[in-house]
Amino acid sequence: MSTKIQLAQQPEADDLLGRSPLAALVGMLLDQQIPMEWAFSGPYTIAVRMGRDDLDAREIAAYDPEGFAALLSAKPAVHRYPGSMATRVQQLCQFLVEHYDGDPGALWRDVPTGAEVLTRLNALPGFGRQKSQIFLALLGKQFAVRPRGWREAAGAYGDEGSFRSAADITGPETLARVRAFKQEAKRAAKQKAEKKTEKTAEKDGKPEKRDKPRKTQKAAKKG
């Protein structure tokens, strides 16, 4: 797997992403709660600090946890939450060692269907369904990994011509379009949540309907 990638917007970091399946997976794992460029430059930063030109799942899996956390925490930190992400990266690599003999490319190599690749990705520590679909779309759109039905398995992230995720970033212009899409989606979600809150408040503020008091038999006779 080797291709031109521009997710980190840094030549050296993007070069590593283009030639290293593990770097691409780690970058995807880090892509949460921080800008995408920061996340996808993380694998290169980790490799440099380990004195390597690539990431090795076996080496990372066996690394002293405190030492690895310190490596990610050194300034500039690899992530906003370097300690917790160091744990997740090690868990990912340990899973790959246990289930794929340390070979991340085996997750999708020669797998016949996109649905099966998605299932494998979804089983990775730190990879929920959305992250798995985005990575499947990234494989198909930029790494030419296109098992049968990959677009369908990737959901909306597999749509041709979309600008909704890391899978669609091929340079500064598309990065800006994806960022704009995410901001609009966040704004729409916020408005929806606010409207729901308003409706709940209105409902709670209305006086409860009370049943009319029934006339007692005695009162009825008087009437």
C-alpha cells in the first residue's frame, strides 16, 4: 500500500501515511477531539521519537506503558489527551499482534467484500462503526483497496464526490471543504438539540390537566 496522501499536510508525515498501513490506522485512531492534521501527523511524530522510519505493531505492543505515554506526552504532544491515546494505540497494536500476527495490512488484504473489511475494522480497539466506515472509505478512495461492495459498506462516507471525512481530503482545498461540512453538521446538531430542549421545557411548563371534581351523591341531590 503506497500512495500520495495529504491528510497531515506535512510531506514527511503524509509520506509515512502513504506507505505504512499501521501509520494510517493509528492516524485514524487519533482522529478525535483534535484537528485532522494534528491527528494524522501523530504517527510520524511517534516514529521519530522512537527512532524509527516506520511504526511496528510488535514493538509498540511490547513498549513500557509509562514510557510510551511519556513519548506521546512530550511537547508538542501527539494528542490533546496523550496518556489515554497512548493506551489506545498500544491496545490497537496488541490486538493486531494477537489476531493478525502484527500485520495491519492483513485486515483488508485479499478480503472479498467491503462488509467483511468493515466487520474487521469495527473489531479493532478504539474503532466504532463510524470510524470504521470512514477508514473503509479512505482505503477505497485513496489506497485503491476496493473489495466488492465497499462503498455500500462505508455508508455515506463512501459516496463519490462527498466532502464529509478524512477519506475525502486530498489537499488544502478539500480539507477546507470537509471542515466546513463538519462545522455545518455540528451547527445543525446543536440547533436540533436546542429545539428539543425548548419543546421539553414548554411541555414541563404547562399546567397539568386535572380531572373535574365529581359531584358527590349528596351534592347531586341538592342540585
